[in-house]
Amino acid sequence: MDLLVSIIAILAGIIGIAGSILPGLPGTPISWVGLLILYIWGNGTNAAGESVTVRMLLIWGVVVAIVSVIDYIVPMYFTKLTGGSKYAERGALVGLIAGIILTPVGMILGSFLGAFLFELYYSRKGAPQALKAAIGSFLGFITGTGLKTIVAVLIMWKIFVFAF
């Protein structure tokens, strides 16, 4: 039973890492669920006698909540900081989803090109301003994704530590 619980927790961690990069999957919350699984069903104790604690779950839960909120705020902030409109934000999301086919390069380029094209077409701004907004949107996307990925990897490391 302990091996099965460990495998399920590790799968949650892996899905969490993937979800922190791919849109549509709540990456960091799924990773946190891996820790929760170890706490509830796996007794949360590894071979060294260390265990997952309620305090650890709460701390990681707060970190996950903060990173999830930041992930929505940062792209908008960077886009507005560089003079972009809501169209650049929407275009970045459309490009990101379209770029999933050619992951991960397609997602990065799709996000950038989507922001640029939407800003250029819908807001009727010139190419230099659309490029500036696309760079801001791209930097926001990279920052948010990077934060989520770092947190998901750190939680995965904790899962490994407590699973074996």
C-alpha cells in the first residue's frame, strides 16, 4: 500500500510540473495534492523517520496560493508596464494555446507572436508599440511560468524525500 501511495504522489508531482508549464492544468495545486496524499494515506514518514507535517502542508499551501495569484497578475502587470492593452494579453494566451502543438518553443513563440499580432491588429497601434507590448506580455508569461515551475519542482523534491 505504501508503494502505491508513493507512486500516486509522485505522479501528482509530475503532473504538477507539467501543469505549471501547460495551460489548462493547475500545476502547483496538483503538486501540493501529492504532498497531501503522502500525509493522509502514506503516513507521510520516509525511511529516515521524517514525516510530512500539517505545518509543512499549510506553508506549501500558502506558497501555492500566492504563486497562483501572481501567475495571473504578473503578465498583466508587465503588459501594462510596457504600454500594452488587453488585446496583447489575450493574444498571448491564444498564441500560447496554439503553440502547445510545438511545445515548448511553440508556446513561447506563440505567446510572443499572439501578443504582437493582437496588439497590432485590434488596438491599431504601430509595430514598435505592438512589439513593446509583446515583449512585456512575453516577460510576464515567462516570469509566471518560471515561478510556478520552481514551486512545482520544489514540491516534487519534497514528495521524493517523503515517499522513500
